[in-house]
Amino acid sequence: MTGKIFALFFLAVHILFLNLAFSATLTITWQANSEPDLAGYRVYYGQSSGNYAQVIDVGNILEFTINNLDVNKQYFISLTAYDTNSNESGFSTEVSGYPEEVAGTPVDEPEVFILYQNYPNPFNPSTTIPYYLADDGKVILRILNTKGQTVRILVEEEKSAGMYRAFWDGKDIFGREVASGIYFASMETPFFRLSLPIVIFR
């Protein structure tokens, strides 16, 4: 079985889930754009957040698999929609994942994990980050800066399957208020890693 990452977003094109396969591929599925003159979608991806080295026009479909990726390297993916007049939307919220290649028979993985967008977002001084675990296991939820450095660890413990909410008060590991800007909520389990951008505005 392959693990599935479901992530809910609130921008023009919504990525619903990222599917980590075992052959260095990533599959994304998204919600349809409601514009009547919609012509199709473009998938942007690369190994640097917000800097996409590749773009693929996938046409008017709602699922696409990116093949021939480097094993165990993080990829960042975003989508746009375009209409019959070639007008292109802004980027969807970015999602990231690590394609993996496993020798032999892969172990069973849980069917659904969800990392929800934090609310409020942008926020000041605090925000809530909901997440759902489909199986028991260790979960680490941390706040990262744009350099990928850990700002704060919100959760690092064994948890039973279920719905949870993490709270961030906008402070770093030393109890100091962080500066305004973009940060990332990063959740990691034995089955996947996923990050979402969050914004603090003071």
C-alpha cells in the first residue's frame, strides 16, 4: 500500500492530497476550479520552496503523477489554473513531500493523515494548527523558518490515532517572540513529512 497525505487549503486551486509512492513518484490530486471557462492546470515543482524548476501543463484533469524524481529528496509542488483565453491564476498553497523507493515488499501504511491549515492565518499573537492521525505512532510537529531551521517544537510524542490541535504562541524555543514573516508548520510521522506555510504579522 502507499501512504496518502491529505492537506486542505483555501486558495484558488486546492491540493487535496499528496500520495507518496514507492517508485520515486509523487501523485497530487486537487479540487476542481469552478470557473466556467476553465481550460486546464499547470503543475509546478522543484527542490526549493517557491522556486519551481519544472512546469507541466496537465490539461483539464484532477490528478497527476510526477515521475522520475530523486529518491528521498524533498520536492515542493504548487498548481495554477488557466482559462480559454490563456489567463493563469496565482499559485495554490504549496505542498511538499519526499518520494521514496523501498526495496522488497513495503509495509502497510495508514490510509489517511491530515495537516490542516492553521487558523487564524496570518495571526498575531497565537494560532492553532489542527492535524489528524490515522494510526498510532510518534508525531513531531515543529515550526521552521524559511531556512529550514527549527524555531519551536510543538509536539514530539507518541500519540493514538485521532484529531488533535497544536497551539503556537508565536515564540521560539527560548521564549522570545519571533519576527513577522513566513514560517512553516512541519509535521513528521514514520510515514510521511508535510509542511504548510504560516504567516505571523505583528
